[in-house]
Amino acid sequence: MHSEPPTKPHREPHCDPHDDVHDSAAELRTALQDHGITLPSLGVDLPGFAGAYGVPLVALGNCNAATARRLADALRKAAPR
């Protein structure tokens, strides 16, 4: 049986959450850039590596009002209706 390849390659989950958070931040940065949006502060939240909770976080950071509007517009357009 022939099937069409998926539009995005399937990625196996990472075993190391530290690698995963870096990959996730990079994927988000690229997806935002595809919409002409840049969040200069986007990155990995370094204190998350040292915390007792042990779950690394992606820090979205700050942006100006124009960038916030562009992000909101992109999310609205992508939302299912």
C-alpha cells in the first residue's frame, strides 16, 4: 500500500529534556520568522535548569506592541474556526 509522506518528518521525543527545550525554542523561532515575527528575547530559561522542579522552560521574553499585534494576528489566522 502506498501512502503519501507526512508534510513534516515525524520526530521521536528526545530523552533529554535539556536538548528538547533548545530544539523547541529553535522551532518556535523559525515558525515565528515564517510569519515575519521576531521575539528578540526568545530562548531557553537558564534558571529552569537549576530549579528543583527540573523542567527546562522556553522563555518567550518581551516584545513591543507592534510585534505583539503581529503575533496575535498570526495566531488568529491559524486558529481553527
